[in-house]
Amino acid sequence: MATEQAAGVEISEPFLLDSEAERKTRVVDADENEEEVVEIIPEWKEQITIRGLVVSALLGALFCIITHKLNLTVGIIPSLNVAAGLLGFFFVKSWTGFLSKLGFHVKPFTRQENTVIQTCVVACYGLAFSGGFGSYLLSMDEKTYKLIGEDYPGNRAEDVKNPGLLWMMGFIFVVSFLGLFSLVPLRKVMVLDYKLTYPSGTATAMLINSFHTNTGAELARKQVSCLGKYLSISFIWSCFKWFFSGPGDSCGFDNFPSLGLTLFKNTFYFDFSPTYVGCGLICPHIVNCSVLLGAIISWGVLWPFISQRAGDWYPADLGSNDFKGLYGYKVFIAISLILGDGIYNLIKIIAITIMEMCRSSTKHHNIPVVNEVADSDKSKLLVEQRKRDAVFLKDGIPFWFAASGYVALAAISTATMPMIFPPLKWYLVLCSYIIAPALAFCNSYGTGLTDWSLASTYGKIGLFIIASLVGSNGGVLAGLAACGVMMSIVSTAADLMQDFKTGYLTLSSAKSMFVSQLVGTAMGCVIAPLTFWMYWSAFDIGTPDSPYKAPYAVIYREMAILGVEGFSELPKHCLAICSGFFIAALAINLLRDITPKKVSQFIPIPMAMAVPFYIGAYFAIDMFVGTVILFVWERINRKDAEDYAGAVASGLICGDGIWTIPSAILSIFRINPPICMDFKPTSSG
């Protein structure tokens, strides 16, 4: 959800000033002194190195583990692009420094290689999200089917497919590469002609560029030291917590009634999670405050109000996870907020896209662009831009290659998908691939303008359409599979265009960006299922009382059932309440857009508000603690906060994520924590 905001980023380094060759650039250091260093721009093949791929695989595995943990617990995934660039720089620099001290000759570490590593890592761990391991794939399993209810209308045993390592790898392989080929011919249009900003890609490029200057390298070393320090603290703390977490799910610091037992019953407590505090440090203040507001509205007001109507609105003797009771209200109201927010933003992005494209055709591409330079020497800046353009266009990717690749992969996927998911007929898959490039363009264009990818929204649209077309005879399974097809294409296409923007600003070859995306995606097709399988084998995934409750699994399956059955089986007044929240989501988004920025910055985000409706308030407390720490830090020393907050947050998230590996191993071998720290009220006697 969180994005790196970088509007107005300025590029002040002069690039490629040698007129004698396209392969050299003169880079002035950040202090703008007289000393100049000539940098050789490697050929595209030299930008992709063995050491870079090894580092990419290691970091890809780490970030897949982190993404799975967040997916299976709260469903909020902060941007880890900065951490990928920083850790890639650290590992390669450490390796080359170590070999140099031993007397070996090592190849210099360039910004282009750094960019390739970052691209590869992001492509790899991106599949842990778009692969649906915490959403549409997991919603197919038997546990989610039984959780909704075997007698629930539209919830059929035939629409069950339990996770399996081989079929999941096969599915990811056949759907994940098409997005990379769908928009490659438009890279020049998107990056050079329309000059789309892609704020996260621009911010990442600026970060990588800064690493490879004298002052930037020094700051990077301090950031890495800071990251390592908080990674160690987080890892040790997570290990310490494990000893008190006992067997079961009610022990330890994760169930510490820090705000009292009464609030604890309504899930309001601080659970000492470094991951969620780290998310609070990375996510914008408005996101964290929106999550807390959603928790207060749902668990502080709405659920206690509805629970008092037990026996009137729904039978009082239902279980806590019965969809005919309070649990149904929780899931469907969360769905209504998510859909309201997603549909509004989808319409908004399409409208912006149409207006800007019409304007560009009449005003010479007058589209909002990054203020890339602020130097009075216009001729020098023009030379820089032309050189960047030349490097970007030098290693072209032929149209015939992209088109034939897309057609071949679409043919393979069209033939393969019905074998994996029999209800999803081949002609439905083919229709999806025919319209997918247009949707991928809309999503990529919108991401370039707003930095907000709506891949999951496009996936939900595909889910509803296919589920309703197939109907009761397999519509749930077909809809969920179609969601994966659409989500994978539009997500990877937007990621690729963003990486092209990063490569453009770091003087990296477009071909090396494309190849590193292919390699990273191939890595992700293996690493993402393997790391998920570690969680699946070690922990109780999908149980409402488990730490890994996989909240979106139930939500996505319910969406598919709604697509097949409609709204007839909702609890009493649930449809009216859901309609109210759906309209409220539309109205809040509209209010955010029409009010001045000094007002809109305080208006909550409905999508963020929806998350705690189903999950609980505990992680909202943790994230709010993170945002308070950042707020105070910014008031005390804003520059330090800007320089190191991301490193501190990444360290907290990575340390807790790394502890998941030994924790999973201990769980697989049935080694339980030795102590159960539990809390109960003092007896009245």
C-alpha cells in the first residue's frame, strides 16, 4: 500500500558529457567541486553479473519471506524498493572490498549493476504478492472452504484446491511472464514521450545514484550500519519473545494486554511486533492514522453495537466464525470498503489517462513530469537528457520479439490453465489475454502518474466477471483463477515500466532492465512458492485465531461466491450497512480529491480503514506507534529522519522476517517454546 513519494525530485548530476563516445560520462560529485571522475557505462551484458544474481536470489528469498509474513498476517505490504537497493549495494560492496583486501582483482561495482540487482529483487518478491499466496490461491483451500461453512450457499466442495508446491510453481510460471511482454513496445512512449513520473522508480534511481558518489557512499554506509543495528535488535527481540509464546495462540507478548483486559477483548493492545512498528515508520502518516481510525470505528463502535443485536439480527448461538453471524458483517463490510475505494480509483485513473492522452495529442505531450533538473545552464541539461535518451534507446527490444513472446506465452497459458483449474475454460483464458494488454496499459499509465498500482482491483473485476459467467458449476474456482491471471499481468507490466524509468535515470540499458526482470520473475516462480511452503508446513495458516489468519483468503472466496450467488444470503441489515460503507468510501475519496491539499492530507483513506475491520485493532496500535516515533523524530531532526527512518524500518522488518526461518524450523520439528506467558483477571473472591 505504501509508496515512495518523490514528486519534484531533481537530478543535478551531469550525465554523459563526453562528446566523443556514448559509453562515457563525467559525473561531478555531490559537493560540486572541481574534481571530475570518468565513469564507463558497461554494455548491457556486463551490467548483469553472477555476483549480482547471487545477491538478488538471497535478497529475493528474504523479501519473499517478509512479504508472505505480512500477507498472511495483516495484508499490508510496504514498499521495500529502498531496502532492496540499499542491501544490494551493501552486499556487493562488502564482497568486493573483502576480495580486494585478499589481493584479488575485482570488477568495479557500478550504478547499473546496482539497478539490475534492485530490479531483480523487486521482480522476485513481487510474485509473493501478485502470486496470490495470501489471497486468491489460498482462498481455494479446504480450510477456507470449511471456515465459510460447508452448508453456505454457493460454497461447494468441488471448488476446493489445496496448495501444492508443484502446481503452484506451474501456475506462477505460466501467468507471470506475459505482463513483461505486453507493454515492452511502449517503453519509449511511456518514459520518453509522455515523461511519466513513476515516483517510486524515480526515488529509487536517485537513491542508487547517490550511493555511487563520494558523499552518497558515506551516507549509504551509515544507513547500512543503522539497518544492521536494528535488524539485530529486531532478531534478538523476536527470539526472546518466542521463549514466552508457549504452545497454542494465546501466550506471550503477542497477546500482552498492554491497554487493559477490557480493550484486549476487543483486540486493542500493543503486541510488541517489530514488523508492524517498522511498517508504521515506512507508511505515510495518513495511512497509519486511517488504519487506526478503521480499528476504532469497527472494533470500538460497530462490532460491539452489532453484537448487542444477537438474537435479533442473527442467531445468538452461532460460532465466532459463522458467516451468518457477526463474522459475516466483519467480512462483507470490509469488502464493501475495499471495492468502493478500488472502483473509485479505477474510474479516476482511467479518466486521468484519457484526459492526459487527449491533451498530449494537442499540446505536444504536455503531461505532468518530474522536475528533473534545476540548473540554469539549459544547453548542458539538454545534452544530459539527449545522452540519457541515447543510452535508453541504444539496446532496443524488437517489436516482433515482444509480440511473438506474448502470443507464444498466451498460447501456452491458454492450454495449461484448464489443466490446473478445469472450470476455467480455454476460451475464457484467451479472452482474458486479449483484453489484458489494454488493462495493463491503463494500470501502468496510472502508476506512472499517481504511483498507485490497482492490480488487485483489476484482479477483483476479473474475478466477478468470470465467476458470474461460469456460474454455480465451478464459478468460484474459475473466478479465483481468473483473478490471478489478470492480477499477474497488470502488476508485472506496471513494475516493468517503473523499472524502465529507474534504468533511464541511472543510465542502465533497457535491455538489461528487461532481462533482469525476466530473471527476477523466474527466481520468484521458484522462491515465492518455496518460501510460502515453509509457512504452510510450519504454521497453522488460515485459522482465525492463528497469528497467520490469512485475512484476504476468506475475503476473496466470499467475493467469488457473491459473483455466483448474489446477495441473498447476507445477514440481516448487512446489505444496507455494506451499501452505506460502499457509498462512504466513494464520498471520502471524492472529498480527498476536491478539497485543498492542506485539508485533504487529513482525510482518511478507505482502503487502509478497511483492513482492521476483519483482522483486528492490534496491528493498528503497532503501526500508530511507528508513525508517532517518526512524527517526533521529524520534529526533533527532520534530516536525520529522512536519511535513516527507512533504514530503521527495514531493519525492524528484516530482523523479524529472518527470525521466521528458525521459528519455522523449530515448528516443523515440533519444538514448542518452553514458557507460556498468559494474562487473566484477578479472581473476585
